[in-house]
Amino acid sequence: METNTYTASRRNFLKATGGFTLYIGVSGILPGLISCEDPKKLEAALKKEPLTAWVKLSSDGEMVIFNPAAEMGQGSMTALPAIFAEEMDADWSKVHVEFSPQVTEVYGSPGWAPGSKLMFTVGSRTTNSYFDVMRRAGAEARYILLYSASKTWGVPMGELTTEPGYVVHPESDRRLGYGEIASGLQIPETLPENIPLKKSSEYRLVGQDLQRTELPEKVNGRAQFAIDIRLPDMVYGVLERGDLHGAAPELQNEAEILGMDGVLKIIRLDYAIGLIATSLEGALEAKKNLRISWGTSAASGFDSGTAYREYEKIAAGNARGEVIVESGDVDKAFNSAARRITADFKNDYIYHAQMEPLNAVVQVAADGGSAEVWVGSQQGPDSKLGVPELLGIPPENVTINLQYLGGGFGRRSMNDFVSECVLLAQEVAPKPVKLIWTREDDVRYGAFRPMSLQRVTAGVDSGGKLTGFAHCVVGDGGNLVASGIRNDHYRIPNQLAEWREARHGIRLKHWRSVGHGPNKFAIEHMLDLVATDLKKDPVALRRELMADAPRALATLDKVAEMADWDTPAPEGRARGVAFVEHGSLGSGICEISLDRDTGKITVHHFWCAVDPGIAVQPDNIKAQIEGGIIMGMSSVLSEQITIRDGRVQQSNYSDYRLLRMQDAPESIETVILGSDQHPEGVGETGTPLVAGAIANAFLKLTGKSLRHLPFTPERVLEVLNA
Amino acid sequence: MAKLSFNINQEQFEAEVKSGTSLLWVLREHLGLTGTKYGCGIAQCGACTIHIDNRPMRACILRAEDYANGQQITTIEGLSGSGEHPLQKAWIEAQAPQCGYCQSGQIMQAAALLDQNPSPTREEIRAHMSPILCRCGTYLRIEKAIRIASENGTPLQQ
Ligand code: FES
Ligand code: FES
């Protein structure tokens, strides 16, 4: 491996080690440690960032570990620092956690392209992508402390070891606290390329349930979200974007609006009219009074209810779409099949509904040469959220102050709301602007999980083996509808999976688990249709299919045991099973009942067995599975965005209904099948289990098949009475 | 514009606001009591739940001037700023919050429940808490936290 020594002076130290560089900036008693790949970029960053380090250690042994990922409830403020502290051998009771600066060269984790770095909290990649980064950075910190102690004592490093918060020399029975070492830190000339990391059997923090570090401030109202920021001289921005995505506005009553109390400015965007006022209530009042005539857009004329007819035609057509999986020969398998089952599945648009509406606070300097942003973002390009490009200024002149996110679910990985706020702030610089999307704005101008149709055909040979599986998904957005279409854990010799495009001009975005929700619904329900046709037990069928996938099979076996699958459900109830791979592997079983008069489905219990590899924070994994299942239930049972003539029909929680506590299951039980494999994400494993599990339980209970999400009471009655 | 005087968390606060302004905007933007959250503005989500004379109310649909006549307003900051309220402790024990945005409203709603009914059944908890949405899906842990607080039987001072 190439070793590239950069500089080594009394005050700082840089050395490339296996693609990572460690920086130690000694400033009095606060050494800071950071990792970086490009020394030049790093040096520039260090000059401009007030704090650029993984850890700040003070002489009393208290330390701050920096968390490079967004915290949206998934637990990054605990899991990532715990991994670092594990390798540093830090005393957890002395650890405080803060967000790192948003500087990708320094704090990024491996990106999509080899060798690239990214600060992007998406795709359940927090723990998965930062596991090695945090381990290595923590081990480097420990190495330096060991080195420094060995110099102080004049003994070889090899004779030293650590205990939480201390370097220890067993032979002479001497100990030095990390804080004491920090006060007179001595720095090595070079760092070994491969500092040994702990074995998983040596872990004392990873794998334990640590209390989430930020929860104390989340129960007393002090946790700060971007919407809570208040700055001197701050003004308020709102936008009217209408309900027809991309339509151009023409303001009819400019003079009237400008004459309103506190209104400072009107700003015209291609797709919206913006307002800045001295108070939020003033801005909202003016927004209500805007008279706008809207043009047409690409979405004009589109009707989401009738679009399925077009989707069916596309699915039936001979033109193949983009082939995602092709193995064996499905046509041949179908031609020789003893039985063949085809079904269409439909999925309506759904909306993120994160509880904190989109918002940002931006201050642009009077000369336009720098800007400061307070925002809850899943971050992105990379990682100044596109602000430098918008203002035409260098990235280092933009400071991003990341705040807690009041929910992300994919919506906050698109920074349209940040760009809007920058445009408004530019107009009134140097006044800071707080931009708020009302809930109505957030719903109507949402970026939805696309509607989709899955046409699935299964072929079974005369021996009862599933030999062919064809899955065609029709919808807008490529991977937004196609993710989750693969069946890597089922042994089916002949498979074809393809995406066929439809376009409507409706704004779209990743929604927790993306295409996995609809596609796993189609796959898992189809498997139960096959099992029913073969008079086979659905778990038994999946066991056969998982013959080559022992980890997946282990989750299935476990969940069957947890749910007591082989014992019939209580009278009037039925159970249904589903399997999902999304980062982690997970199998789930639900138990439902049905009110045959109203069509209301009640989910009583949900069991889940999940294999995430190394379980860094087990209780938090359970919390993610619970939350994922509840969000899944909410979307499967009631959530629905409809579009008529291009216009979004819903506007708030009154007509976009989320699951409430009274409809939560009595219990959600999760068992983690840990291993020493690299940790996988868990935030999106629970959600896509739900539709398949409920549809399969419903099939068992009624003999009827639900194929259109959401399973609203009206649709359930329709299927029941058909 | 009128100068209004509020009794919030047993302190006097003054604000100059236009008639019709919601109490939520006054709390958050005028007075800086940002623990109370905005989620919908139409009494559908409960993120803005506060107590007025010990009763849970949705601040987003209240006109500020109607609550500036000596009513006792309690926000999450006044429940126990130090986080020592039995519900806050139980919330931590259950590791209830995820993103945390709904949790002020959840805790204020729960405090009102235990005030009236120190040992609620599961059904009573669920019925009482259903006005407060949680998109992160923390309902089962909230239910657990309320049971912990209730079982601890600690007196709930307001
Ligand atoms: S903001 Fe008041 S209930 Fe939603
Ligand atoms: S914890 Fe995120 S909305 Fe409840």
C-alpha cells in the first residue's frame, strides 16, 4: 500500500495510511483527530473550519465525539460515537456528542463510486457505511494516546494497554487518564498503516444497549430543530406553490399584497410566489390573500385513478422495459409449467408526512460572499446542500449548521426547501430568513412515492416446484419503483424482472424503503397465492425456496417459532408471513382480524426476526423495526394521495390519514439474530414486510386476495363482496 | 396590534401581536418557547399540545388574545425543564422518542391523562393519546412509558 508522508511539524501531523489520513492539531489541551483522504483539501478545510476533528478531549477526561450523520430518530447520535468510543477505549460516561461540521473530505463515509466520499444519510446507510470509518478513527485516537503515554513514561508502547479512559502500564502498575495525557500530548512521527481493531468478542459498547444520547433534550422541549431557530433581525418566508406540480404562477394582486402589514417583499419563482414578512403570522396572512392564476404543467390532465388502465396496457405490451434480472428462461419455464398464476398489484401514491414540515433558516452576507444555513437535512451534494452553486461562492464560504430532523424518511434528502430559502435570503441579505412550509404546502407540493403496477406471473412444474417468476413493474421514477424487485434469497431457476416507464410530471422521491414496499407486496403475496394453489403451507414453501440462503432461512424459522405458526390463530383471526431483504434480512408475521361489516382490518400482533449482522445498538434496532412496521401499517391501511387533472387532492392530516395509537398493534416483538458480519441498515427492513404479511393473513382469513394499496375499508369490502 | 400579557409556566410574558394570531405562533416565534411544535395548524396532529388551566389544548387553533386573561398556560418547558417529571423519566426509560418532534405534545397529553386518571387501562391510554400523531411510529413505547410512570405512582405536580 502506498505511504505518502505529507508534513510533520511540531504543531500538526499528516500521514496517509491505507487511504486515510490522520490529522492531529494540537492547540493547547485540545487535540483534535480527523481522517481525510486528500491532504491538500484537508489542509484547506482545516484553515476554514473552526473545529475539524472526530474528538475533542479535555484535561478532565470529558470528551466530545463528532457524529457525521444526520439524526432523524434512527439513533446516529449514539451508534456512531459508540463505535468510535469502542476502539478508542473511551469511558462512555465522559462522552458527549455533537454534530460534526459538514465537510465531506473530512467526515464523509465511502460513497457510491469506489474511492469517493459522501455525507448523505439515506438508504439506511448510517451504521453500515460509517462502521469502518468510526472504528479506524477511534483506533487511531487510541494509538496516539498510547504513544504519548509511552513517551511520558519512557517505556515501549508494546508494554502498554488501555482500560476505559486510561492508558495502563501493568508492569509498573501505572495509569494515566486520557485527559491527563491530552494536557501534554506527544505526537508520533508516523502512524502504522493497519492499527489492529478489536475483535467483536472484545466489544463492551458495541452490542450493548446504551441510552440514546439526545433523548434527555427530546423529552424536555430543548432539542433544537431548524424550525426552532430564532436569530436577531430574522424575517419570515413562505411560498405559494399551488397543487399542480410545476405550473407557472401569475400574481394578480401585487399591490394589495405589498400593502399588507409587515410584508417586505414578493419574490417570483418559476413555480411559486414567495413572500417575505416581518412576522410568521403576517407572512401566512399575506399568503392566504394571494390571487394567483396558474398555468398548465406536465401533470395537467393526469388522473391517478384512471392511469392504472394505461399501466395495464403497458404491462401487456410486447415491448420489454429495462431488464433488471434475467436468469434462465422464464418463457420456457412457463410453457412447460403445470400451473401458471398471474396477478396485478397496484400501489397508489403516498406522502412522507414527516412531523416537522420542511423549513430552513438562511442568512446571506450583505456582500453575498458567504452564507450560513440552519437546517434539518439528510444532507447532500456534497455536503453544502447545493448552496455554493446557487450563490456562486466557494463551498468553504457556506456554513451548514445541521439540526435534528423532525423525521426524514427520504423527503429531506432532496434540498429543494434549502434552495428556496437561499433565494429568499438573498433578496433581504443580510437579514436571516426562516422559510416555513405549512402542512398544506408540504402535502400539496410533496414528492411522493410513485404509483405503480406490478404484473407478476409464477410458473409451477408438475412436481410442485416454483420454476419461473416474471415481475414487470410499471411506473415513473426508475429505481423509485424498481427497487426491491430482485429475489436473491429465493431459489427460482428462471426469473425475469423489468421496469416499464410511465411519466406524469408529478414530483417523486424516495420514501422509506422506496420500491421495496410495493414490490415485496407483490412478490410475497404471489408466493402465498402459489402456496394456496398448491395447498402448501406458506412458511414451508418459503423454506424450500430459501434452501441456498441460510441467513434468510434462519429469520424465517425464528419468526415462525415466535408467532407459534404451527398453532392455529385464535377464532376469527389469521396470520400471514412475509420476507424482505433491505440491508438487513427480516421475516415478519402478523395476526389480523376483520370487521366484515365495515371492512376494517385490525392488526393484533406483529412478530419480526431480523439479521442485521453486528447489532451495534440492539434496542435501537428494535425501535427501528417497530417504527418501520407502524409506518408500514399506516401506509398499507390508509395512506393515499390522489391526483385529479394533475392536482393533488389532499392537503393535511385531515384527508391524508396516518395511523393513530388506537390502531397500533397490541405488540410488536422483534428478535435480533446477530452475527459478526458487517452491520447492515435496519431502518427500512420493517416497512416493506407489512403489505405482504397483511394481504397473506387476509387471504388465509377470507380466501380473498387484496391487491391494491392502500387496503382501505371500502376496498376491503369490495374484495370481500366480489 | 395589542400588547398581551400571558401567564406561562408561572411567569409573566408580554407580546405585541395582531388580533387573531394563534397562540402557537406567539409561544414559538414571539416568546421563544419552541418546545411546543407546529405540525398541522388544524388540531389534527397534537404536536402543539399545551395545558390551559391543566387541560390539554391544541395551541395552533387558539387565538392568543383569548388566553391572555390570567389563564394558566403550561408548555413542555414548564412541565419540568430539568427533565425530572416522572413522565420524562419514564420516557427515557422506555427510550420512546425517535425523531422527537411529536414528543412534547405526547408528553403534555400524557401528563393531562395521569393527572385525571393515575392508573389508566391500555384502552384508556390509547383513546386518550390518539389525537397525537407520531410518524416515527413510537406508539408502543409511549404506551409503555405511560404505564411505567403510572406504576411508579409518583405524584404528578402541575
Ligand atoms: S399543530 Fe396543532 S394540532 Fe397540529
Ligand atoms: S418521534 Fe418522530 S414523530 Fe414521533
